[in-house]
Amino acid sequence: MSKPNTKLLNSQKILALIGISVCCGLLLLAVPRFIASLYALYPEAAFKQMPQTLPAEVYEKSIADLNKALSWYQNPIYWQAQGFFYLQLFYTRPLQTPAQKQTYLKQAKAAITRGLSLSPVDPRGWLQLAVVDSLLKIPKQPIINALRLSFYAGRVEPELVISRLRFSYIYYADFTEDMQQLWQKQIPVAWVFKAQQLVKFITAHPEAKQLALKAFIYSPEDADKFLSRFK
């Protein structure tokens, strides 16, 4: 009977130990994420009900649950969601003192900024930051910078395009030529994905019609269709 190959057995033991270590490492990574996802279930359900206005208690519980989720796993999406819920508290509690409303905005900004530090390529996060900074009445330039990063991070964002066009239009006169072009390039995107909402936006801001037409300079057919919606 041949003797066992000692070297082969040792190699197999080493490979087995490596396999066990890898599995344990993956398990250690997976467990915190799983627990965090359980805590995030309630906030996710609340977020899906937007843009419906919910009771303030729902936003407060969502923030508390996200704090628990974040204690297990630093997910940038959870930070952005928490910033969103703080912003909703600001809107849904008009009778709060100015100091408390400022606190909500500062908490929203802190959460959004934290999320962006973990995931800078987040067009919605940069737009949220611009909105919060506007409500905090900080100087225009940081707001415009946040909008620029929102445009760069996601130029084709169907669910974001109208809200971003509408908000950034407030600062259009302060934009550089480059920023104005970024804004105008959102018009064709809005026309493809949200034509009816785009028409409503232009109807509410008729002075923006000429700016919108510039965006269709290389697409006269779309320009004609766009103009026909205002007859």
C-alpha cells in the first residue's frame, strides 16, 4: 500500500483553510448589510409613497430606523434617504420655530453630504444638496456648483429631469455659458421622457420658451412638435 503524499495533504489543508477563511469573511460582510436592510424596510416603504405627504411621525420613524441601519452598514443611499426625510420634516411642520426648521435643514445637509462623500456620482444627491443650501440661504455659487455636479453625474435621469430643470432655472441668469448649455441640453431629455411635464413647465415660465428652442437647434422636427403644443 502506498503512503499518503504528505505534501499533497498539507496543500489540501491549506486550501481548505483558505476556503473557510474566505467564506467567513464573506459572511462577516454580508451579515451587517442584511441587518441594515431589515432596518431600512420601513423607510423604503415610506419613500415609495412619495410624492404623497405623510404624517411627520412617519418621517421621524424613518430617520430613526435609518440611523439603526447606518450603525450596521454605511450605505450612501441610506444617508441620502435620511437627508430626504429631514427635508420632509422641514416642509410638513410649518408651525415649528425658525430654530427648529434650521435644525432640520442642517441635519438634512449633514446626511446628504455624508452620502455624497461615500458616493460622489449621485445626481439626485447633488440636487438635494442644492435645494437644502438654497433653503439655508447660503450664497449662490455653492448652489450652482452642486447643480453643475448633478448635471455631470447624470445627464439622462428621466425621474430627475423636470425637478432639476425647474429648480435650476431659478439660477439660470447666474449660470456661466457652460452651465446654461448644460441646462439647455436637459430639454431634449425632458421632451423624450416627460413631454407633458416639460410643456407645463414652459407654460408656467413662457420666457424660457426661447431657451428651450435653442436646445432643438439640431432637431427642427422636434422643435416644430414642441411649438405645436402651445397652439
